[in-house]
Amino acid sequence: MRRLALLSAAVLALGGCVASKRDVFLLQTQLSTMQSAAARADTARSAQVAAVLNQIVQSNDSVRAVSARLAKLQSTVATDHYEMGRQILQIQELSGQSQRRLQELRASLEERSQMAAAPPVPVQGDTTRAVPSGPGPAQLFQSSLDQLRRGSARVARSGFEELLRTYPRSEDAPEAMIYIAETYAAERNQVAADSVYGLVVQRYPSSPKAATALYKHAISIRAAGRTAQARAAFERIVREYPRSDEASLAREQLKTF
Amino acid sequence: MHLPFFRVLAAVLVAAPSLVVAQDTTSRGVRIGLTYDPGTKPGVVVLPVSTALGDSVAAIVSRDLDLGDRITVIPLDASASRAVARAGAPNWSLLAQLGAAAAIQVTPTPSGLHLAVYNVATRQTALIRDYVAPPASSVRAWRSAVHGLSDELEQSLTGTRGISRTRVLFTRGGRLWLIDSDGHGESPLAGAVTPGSAAWHPNGRTITYSTYVPSQIVVQDIGGRGRTVASGRGVFISPVFTPDGASVVYAHGEDDGVDLYSVPASGGAARRLSVGRGSDNVSPSFSPDGRRIAFMSGRAGHPEIYTMDADGTNVDLLTPLDVGESAYRASPDWSSDGRLVAFQSRIDGQFQLLTVGLRDRALKQLTSDGSNDDPSWAPDARHLVFVSNRSGTRQLWVIDAESGRARQLTRGASVRLPSWSPRLGEP
């Protein structure tokens, strides 16, 4: 019985050795095959990964290019905006200058045409020239402004008021009214000045001077403690005259409420 | 020599203190009716005084009156000095021969200074006044008292108060400096380091200035410590006080232009005043009534001088628009009488000083020698201090805008950015 067991074990051991060699070979073959397959799979995967990476890189490049283009565009737009702002300002300055020159020119032309229209009347013994019938709107405006610059607020106000009475539809009327307010302000009569600023906005809402008048009106009523009305006035400037300097100033005022 | 006269005078003053008070009260701002050719400056002789400090006082008063450019101080040689002030009374006939409308005698006294003014045409004493002055050992205070006397004297003679009791602030070597208007007492101001431009408070005791590092606006009492009223990123430059002294207006900007802002002098929130839309807007200067501001702006493409209302509205080009590429007008300063704005303009590649009239916009060129910039008006609205390189280095000069007479105020290392004080009180 003992011998039989030993024999069986020996057979099994020998048999195991023979099977193991073949199996190992098979196993090696299979492993090799599997390795080849894995290698092929790895190669394919890495190729895929490389392709994906490549695509990502390309996408990044595209994004970068788009971003650069966007930045350039933003910069160009900002520069254009800045330049446009400057040009608008320059145009405003030049047109302001031209307006003032034109105003002076008109005053001068009015004076000359009046002199020409009223030739001296030949009266025996009278060597003086005939007196013009009266100054035109530009003449009135210019002489009143000169008076204001000289510090004669009251005389200037009379001149501007005369202009409004005689030539109510003159293109100088809104500015004349603003200057009437200025004459009151020069005399430290803020209540009267504020009242006239209000009238400018009421009568000439489309005049370029309306924003100025409204801003001064708003500042004045804010100083008087009428906060809600002042706020409404500043908001109206921003809403109705958004491109004016006063709108920029009003926006800053609104931040402080 | 003059003892009898002054003894009588002293006796009168001692015996009648109410008279002294009356003189003190009424003489302030009183005009002395001198007789001299219209359109000319009245000739004045400063009589010699043979007491201790007498020569110094006479020299200071003579120079003050001369630098005021409203009075001709008639020089006296030794023999004339002896002859002009005989015992008892001035030598009226000699004074008349010299062309003097008035003779002035300032005598140091134990308590200060005694002033006597004689009207040559009427041969009478026109003004007697006593001034309290600190001892001469307190040099600066004593000189200030003499300058104060000179200024009142000039007012009595011409109707316009003098400017000898004023000082000029300027920067040199990264510090702020002070100098008396006659060129004496030059000294650095403690506390202000790396300053830009500076300006005076109307009270004459406080200043404001900018510094580059850190970038800020400072308000400081002279002799005291500074306090920052505005600071942050970007530039903070060219501060000035409003005429009421309540606020400081300065230029501040970052990458998108520079605008003018206003901040309470005691500190607080700043408010923008100018709308430059990317242009540079700097160097504010107020009209005397505080209603308008003159400033430099590049909004038309190159620097020009503009005015606007103190609230930022009604912007108006003050200088005639020059479309030349070299056009450059800057550093406006509004005169205290409100009539003129002084500024610098590039002419033939160099800066020159000009004034423009607020009433008629008329331009007047004041300088042509060397490069001249940064004008600042004296409180008499007639004299300007400015920087010029005409002597080789950049120094302070003073010019009389009416006669064109100029004098050098500083010497030594180069200087920048002067600011003339208002009339000052006792130091």
C-alpha cells in the first residue's frame, strides 16, 4: 500500500514535469502573443493619444490665436474709441472756436451792413453821419459778453435781456439766457441764477447749453438739500444728454448719493 | 541833528496817546496826496538816520520801495545825505531840486520803528506812525516788520500795497525751499521730500504740494507736519487751494489721461471737475472770485490754456488756438486782480512768458532772453516770479509785467516750480 502511494506520486511528479514544459511553452507563446497584441494596442492607443494631444494643441493654438485676435481687436477698438473721443473733442474745440469767430464776424458784418444801409442824410450844415437803427443780435451778444468779461454784470445782463426781447428767435438766445444766469451768479445771487438756468432747460431743451444749465441747476438744488430732485436732475442729464461733458460729471455725482 | 524835531514829536505822541491811536487807525490805507508828473513814478528820498540799525532800516526800505517798481528812490551821495536832513526839518529846497515828491525817515526805537513821511510840495509832515517790531536779534521777524512798514508806506504813497512782506516757495534738489521776495532768508522747508509743485493757502501759513514717491497730495502748515489728502495709483500733481482755502484742486490720472479733481482741504472724497476724454488736463489756477479755473489741456491735440467754471462746466479756450505742431502753452497763473492769466508758450523752440487779458484776450510777451517758464504772480498782480536759464542755470527771476524790469532772485543749484505767497502777516 505504501509502495503504491509512492509510485503514484512519482508518476504524478513525472507527468507534471512533462505537462509543465509544454504548458510553459504554450504559456510563453500566449504571453508573447498577448504582449504583441498589447503592444499593438498600446501603439494604437498612444497614436490615438498623440492624435488627441495634437488636436488639443491645435485647439489651444486656435484658442490662443482667437484670443490674440480678440485682444488686438479690443485694443484697436479701445484705441479707435480713444482717438474718436479725442477727435470729437478736437472738433468740438475747433467748432467752438469757429463759432466764437463766427459770432464776432457776424457782429462785425451786422455793424457794417447797418452802416451801409443808413447813408448819411445830406442836411445843410450837418456834417455828422446818420446813426444806425440799432444793433443786431450778434452785435448785442458780443457787446454784452464783453461787458461781462469786464466785470459789468448788470450792464451785460441788460444787453442780453435786450437781445432776448428784440430777437427772441435768434440762435444766440439760449446762450444769452445762460449768460443772464451767469451775471446773477457773478453778483452772488444764486437763487436768481438758478431760476434762469431752469428757464434755459425749459425753453431751449435741445440747445447744447441745456445740459450745462441743467447741471448747474442740479448742483444748486443739491446744495440746497433737495437731494431727490437733484438726483432726478442728474439722471435726466445722463438720459437726455448722454454724450455731453455734463453727463460724465453727472454720473460721478450720482455715485455719491 | 533831528533831536529837537523828534523830541517835539515824541512829546506830542506821549502827551496825546489818543492821537497815536487815531494815526494808527486812519493811516492804514490812507493816501498821501503827493504832487508829481502824471504817468511817472513819484520820486522819494529815504532820509539817512544816524542811529544803530538806522542804515540797515534805510537800506531795506529803499530796496523794498525800489523793487516795488511804483516809486523812484532817489539815491543820495555823501554830501547830499548830509545836506538833505538838516537839523530840525528836512531841507525842502534841496529835496525839491532832487525831484522828490516825498521824503521818508524810518528811525529804530526801543519798541520798534518810527516812520515819518514829509510832503515836499506842501512842506508839511504827511504821516507819522509808530510800529512795534521785535528786537533786531530776531533777524527774520525784525526784517519782516520792516518789510511790513515798507508795504504800508507804498500803499500810502501810491494806493497799492507793496509786496516786500511775501515769500516764494520753490523746489530744489528734491526739497521745498522758501525765500523772501527780496532774495534774503533762503532756507529749505522741513518735511517735504521729493516734492512736485507747491502752492500757498490764502492764509499764508499753510501750503499744499505733490510728491512723486509716494504719489500723493499733501497739505502742510509751514513748520508743521504734512497730511495726505489724496493718494493712490497714477500721478497726483499741480495742487492749488481754492481762494476760500476750503478745498484743494489737483490733477490726477492713470493710463487714460489726466483730469482735475477737487478734494476738501481737510480730507475726504475727491470729485472730478474736468472731462478730458483721455487728454491731459493739469495746472489749475483759480480766478480771484473762485468762480473760474484756468488750466492747461491737450484736448485740441496740443497743450493750450482753457478756462472753465469751478464746477467743471462752460469750458472755453482762452489762448488763441495755434494749429502749429510746435504750439505748446502751459502753466497758467491767474493774477490776483483777475485781469490777466500768465502762461508759458513755446516760441522758436524756447519757452517764453506771456499774459493774456481776460477781457480782450490780448496777448503780451514778457520775456525773450533764454528759456523762461513756470510763472507765478505776486499778490500785487504786477510782478511775476519765474524760472529762467538766462544766467546759465535755471534760477528764479522776478519781472515787472508793466516795465519789463527783471531781477535774479536765487543763485546756486537749479530750481523749479516757484509759487509766490499771498501777503503775509507777522511771522
